[in-house]
Amino acid sequence: MMKDKIKNAAPSGTSDEDIHKQTITAAKNKALAVAFLKRADHKQYGELWADLENQFSRGTDQYPTDLTAAFNLLLNFWPTPSTPQHRRDNQPHDQPPTGVTFVQNESGVAGSNGLIHANIKCFNCNQKGHYASNCPAPSQEVQLLQVAHEEPDYVSGFTFAQMPKRHQNGHSIPDTWILLDSQSTVSVFKNRNLVHNIRDSSSPLKVYTNGGSQISHHVATVRNFGTVWFNPASLANILSMAAVSKVCRITMDTALEPCMIVHRKDGTHMKFTQYDSGLYYYDAAHDSFPHNQTSTDSDAYIFLNTVAANKQRFTPREIAAADQARSLYRKLNRPSEVFFCDLLDNNQILNCPVTSDDAKRALLIYGPDVATLKGKTVKKQNRAAPNYQPVAIPAPIIAQYQNPRMFVDIFFVNGTAYIH
């Protein structure tokens, strides 16, 4: 049937071999989509699965054809509302918004059959919630498949990832680790040392996992990023890659190194290294993230002065007087700095509020006038280019410094000038 549909939809002149390849590809995509639906939460999406089976038995095939269609089917599905028989008066009527993360609490891990046995401990992965025969982690890793169904005014999505349940030293994931997830729709932090301005949220966040659910009631602020959810009960500190990409630039080149580089607003970089399970993490223990605003990539110093740094040496009134002196300097057709100071010292300009100190201060802040340098600098013969053999730059240096900027400055040591 699928082959006939593809053959009818294919343009005229398509060979049988191409139709055969398209049929195999379509069959694989549909098999993956059906397998994806089978792994969804039966308690939440059992009604959807039963409806698909009933429609198929009536001759209507509404099964998704690929993973994208399967995900959209779960995302847009709303179960039939049911009126509870016995509702307590103190039970809240408004359900909190929900989000997605690949972290689950310690309430239990469901087995491969979707069932949770709270008091059963698996002999394979040493996690509670399932028998060893139904263990979802035969390779000592927990495979998580979570689909969040949320309120209309909140972002929804899903996560399909593998992560180690224990760190190398046998303990849980370190509090200083920050995980970057490409499928999470929310960012959750547990380490209060990595955030500030922790406050109550106007509406709580509820996250569904195959091990239960987790509700967060507080939000916090991460410098150079923005607002994140804060929950000390979370398994790890999680950053949503989709949210980070809206604030900072993310680069990745696996040919150089399997890592992700997040370019923060202050010019520093966060390097998310690939873990053995395939997730990317950043260890904040080696950096004072996020309070330190200086780069930790290099301890080199550059003898370079900026206008903003020069202005910090003077008061606002002195800066305003320097601006007035520079404006007067341009109106006088840009004389030499010595002649300009002589005019001001000898009162050659009547009723002039500018002093020679203001002119010297303008020179310290802004440097020589650019138009003067262009108009009075004499062109000199260029030196011959030296002969040299180019040397290939090592790959680690290219990965660390992708966009270098070269500066030249002059500094003095005991009265002797040197070029840096």
C-alpha cells in the first residue's frame, strides 16, 4: 500500500529503483515514529494510542509518518476532560504550568514496561522502581524519554537523552556541573552559589518525568543569561540550549574538539565538554561563574588604553571641559598641540573658558586628533617584506582563539621606549 502511494505521488519518469528506496525510507521513518509513540507515558497518552488503533481498524490510517509528526501529535494532544467524583475543597483548581528537563527525582525509575514499583530495587542499576528483568539501563545508564504536556501559555517540548546516574567518584552529579541540553525547554539550577536574586515565582513549574514529577516555586537570575528556575531538589544544573542560543552565540566544531563554546555577553567563554554518555557539561568549580566578569582563558596583559578607561581617571566636570577644549581645537582649524596651549596660556582668545589643562586632558583621554594625523602625516616608503616560511597554527590554538585581534602599543622602561 505504501509503495502504491509513493508510486502515484512520484513524478512521471521515476524509476522503480528510486521508488523502492523511497518506500524503504518511508517505512523506516514510520516504524521509528510508531516506536516513539509506544514509549510515551501510557497513563497520559493511552487515550491517544487507543484512538489511533480504533481509527486504523475502521480503515483510516492516522499513524504518524516520521518522528516530527509523532512529536507534534503528542505535543498537541489534549485528553478528554473528566469531572472528578470526589474533590476536596482545599484542592487547587488551577494546575501549574509544566516544563521539560532530562532530570528526574529519586522517587523511582520506571521499568521498560512503564510500571513503577516504589519498594523494588533493581540488581542491575541499583535504582528503585523496577525489576532487573525490566531494567531500562542494561549498560549502567538510564535512558530517559520525557514528553511534557503544558498549559497553552507555556513552552512545551521533550527530551530524549542518556546521562550517567552517578559520577565517577560514585556520588551524584557534582553541584558545580552545568549541563547544556539541546532538547530541554526550561533551565533549572540547584546550586545557589551559581545564581543570585532568588525569588518566588508568580506561577509554579511542573516537570513530568518517567520517574514522577517535580514542582519548582522559585526563580533566580544568572548573570549574562537571564532568569532560570531554582529548585534545590533538582538532580543537576541545567541550561536549555534553545534558551541560551537566544542570548549568547554557541559554536561547535567537532573536527577540532567535541565541545560546545558559549560566548557570554562580557566576552568570556564557557566550554561545555562532552561526557562519556554524550552529554555536554561545564564545571564551574574551575571558574567563578557567573560572578567573575573577567576571562579565564589567558592571564596575559596588553598595554592598551581605551577612551572609557581614560575617562575613569577624571570627574564628569573635567571630562566636559576636555570635550569643550577638543571642540574649540577643531574650530581653530586644528593647530599643533603646542601652539594651541600657547594660545590658551597667553589669553590670545578673549573670554575663552577653556584652559591649557583642559586641552592637555583632552589629549590624554582621546589621544591625537585623527583628522590632524591624516592631514599632516608624511607618507613614507614601505619596507620590503621579509622572507619567511609560514608555519601551520596548531589546531588547539585555533580552537581557543578563533577571532584574534592584534594591537601594538608603546611602553617605557627607565625612559627607553619598547613596542609591545
